[in-house]
Amino acid sequence: MLTPEEVRGLSRDERTALLRALISVEDADPLEEPRYRRRRWAVLAGLVACCVWLVPWTVVLGFTLPQHFTAGQWAVAWIGFDVGLTLAIGATAFAIWKRLQIAIFGQLVSGTLLLCDAWFDVWLSWGSGEFVVSVLTALLGELPLAVLFFVGARQLVLMTVHALWVREGRVGPEPRLRQVRLFAVGDRGGSR
């Protein structure tokens, strides 16, 4: 067994090789376990089925939805959406403050909700007196904030990859996000 002093006495390359050897002993990809492999394929099949279903469903809705519709719970729907948006942004702020990885998820959810809010505000106010305010609110508030959330989520993922890259003792350029596998940084080509 090596002592901390002996480890300090190793060269950088020797410490890197030791670190990689220690990581490889316990570095199993959970997605390769049979139970998760089956679940992964089931999830992928379900997602493809959803996409296949949504294409004709969207076409049907395009031909069958009424041009005008009166909603009885309009205020409850909008207030509920804004409460959800507020909770998502608040939870994201809390996660960032506490330095939790779930901040990435919070930023993606918050950004998506802001895009939805802009979309519905603009299209549902079309032709009304509130249209200009809706467009300005979308262009000056919701859309820029959504972009900030998406950029922030990307930055946190990149910082996480960087931390893993350094802690695994790797040298050279880090992989692009599209090359990073789940649960492992992987080699430059994205494979392990």
C-alpha cells in the first residue's frame, strides 16, 4: 500500500497512471448492466412511439381545432403556469446557491417554461390590444432569460466535464459535449 508521501514522490505521469488504474477498477458503466440496458431500449422505443404518434395527431389537430374557443378556467391556467414558472426559477436559484447538480435540470426546465410562456402570450394575444406588450415582454424578458438559462446549463455541464477530466488525470483537449457519454467522460472520440 502506498502512503501519501510515496504518492507525492511519484512523477506526474506516474500519478496519472495510478489514478487511471484506480478509477478503472470501479469504473463500470451502469447502462451496460442488463436491467438498465433493457430499460434503456424500452424508454427509447417509447420515445420513438411518442414521436410517431405526435406527427399525425398534430396534423389532425391542425384540421379539427376550432378557430375560437372559450375557456372557463383561463385565469386558473395562467396563474398556475406562472406559479410553476416561479417555483422552477426559485428552485433553480436555490440549487445554484447550494452548488447542486440539479441546477442544470432547473435551468433547462425554467428556460423551457419561459419559451412556452412567450409562445402562448404572443399567439394568444394575436389581434388584441395586448399583442404589442406580449411581443415586447417576450423579446425583452422571457426569451433573453430563457437563453441565459440554456447557456448557464451548458456551462455547468462543461464545468462538470472539466472537473471529471482533471480528476481522472487526463491531459489534452476535453471532448465536445456531443462526444461525452453518460456516466463517463470517455476518450477524445467519445468511446470508452
